[in-house]
Amino acid sequence: ILHRGAVSISPSIDYIERAYDDAKYGQISKRPYLDMIFPSMIDPDMAPPGQHVMSCFVQYAPYDLEGGWNDQRRDELGEAVISTIEQYAPNIRECIVGRQVISPKDIERIAGITGGNIFHGELLLHQIFFMRPTPQWADFRTPLKGYYFGASGAHPGGGVMGAAGMLARTDVRGYDREPTPLSRLSRPFRPDPMEARVGTPGVSASSTLSFSLVARWATGRQFG
């Protein structure tokens, strides 16, 4: 059953705070916060028959890691993840046939995202709603006439929901009054076929990887 859902290892607020403390001082979290899914349950072609891919969203791994990122530090992060999972699934290490660890530096290099932050700005109180990305641009318009910003860095943030692109689309299509950041927040969603799209022509939209890393394991048998 767990294979079909998401598994989170974040047993307490204190646990998450300790994980963040490590990163705050430029270190890899010794016991990181983990969100795990099994995408091969949706797309079986991702792994050979009888095996699965496990994708882990891991926090925290600082962009400015003390000593810098290299293969050894990636392995260190991968080991921290496996050791954490082992606390709940003791035989996980025996099931792993391969892994890939992607650091924030890798995300920046591969996807061109500054700092490797997939949200294009933290989802914190001072960077959301009418302050995302900045107060003067929170209505999805940019200084470039006809260019609208509907990416992860716009309200309400990233993920695969495409809400930022949908909201930017409303301006592309036009409204009967000049939008403001506050009135934008109060507007209801208006479903139509276009809303399945992340963006429209003239709208910048994106969907990316995780903030800290994505680690994938192809597992050869059940674990737990």
C-alpha cells in the first residue's frame, strides 16, 4: 500500500529543526527530513519487472556546503538518506541496486535555477501572496510589456498544479478592471479547458526538481 502513496519521515518539529540546524551551519543533515514516492507505480517502464524507483525529496542540503560539493559529499548525503530510511525499513540497503544523488549545485547546473531552489524563492511568509516574487510584480505582470510571469516564483508557488500559470493567463486574456495584488488573491478559480495548461503564449512557466536533492533507488524486492 505504501508504494502507491507518499511516505514522509518527519517524526517531530524538533527532528525537522535539528535537520535544518545542520544545513544552517553549512553541513549535510545527519538525519534529514524525507518525502518518498514510487513513480514506477504510475509508470512501470521506469524500472525492470519486479523492481521500483524510489524518489526522495530531502531536506536539508545547503547550496553553500562547507568544503563544496563533490562526489564524496554526494555519497555522504546519499548515505545519510539510506541510514535514515533504515530506521524504519531495516533491509532497505539490501534492496538497492543503484542510486543517483542530485545536489542543489547540480540542480542549478542542469536546470539553470539559481541556488538550486526549485521554488524560485522560498515559500515563506515574507515571500508569498502579494509579496511573491516582489510587491510591485505580484500581479504577474513584468516591466516588459506583454510579458507575464507565471512560474514557480509567482503566487501561489511551484509544484505540478500549474496555478501560477493559470492565474497569469487571466491577465493575458484580460479582465474588466485593473488587477491589484490583493484583488488577485480574492479572485475565484474559473475552470475551463485552458486551466489544464501550465501557461499560455507570453507566460513564463516552469516545473522543476526538488530544493535539496532527488535520490532514486531501483529496489529489487520489498523492504520493511
